[in-house]
Amino acid sequence: MSHFLLKDRAIQNFLRIFKVERKKKFVELDIEFMKSIETDDSVRQAEIVSQKNTLRDFPTTITEDSFSTLEELRALWPTDILDLPNNWR
């Protein structure tokens, strides 16, 4: 199997897992956003919107040129905004 097919498969698997975890995070962020509306916390609302946009845009940052090994691919996970999946810890 070619090097590029392996990388493509790795990206697909990585993004599949990312999207599952992102969906969970969106639920949490939606709840936080509703709470910030209740308290009229526009600063927190803006932070949440920014986090959600970052999570939406993240998949476009992963390309075959982004990594050489699976460890490097996993290191690209946005841990500042999204916890690592349980099976990656």
C-alpha cells in the first residue's frame, strides 16, 4: 500500500474520531452558551463562539503534509479545546 494511501487512511480515522469528540463538546458548549445568555455574559458567549468556530475549522488544518508518523498526527489534536479520546491517553 502506498505511503499516501496510508496517510489518507490515518487522516480519515483521526477526523472520524475528532468529529465524534467534537459533537460531544458542542453539546457542552451549547449548554454553557445558554447559561451565559441567562447571565447576560457576552464575553463568555464570544469565547464559546470562538471555540466552536475553531472546532469547525480544525479538520481543514490536517493534511498529508501535517505529519510524518501517527504520533505526530495525534500530537496535532487540539488539546487546548478538546480532551483526548479515552483510548488515546
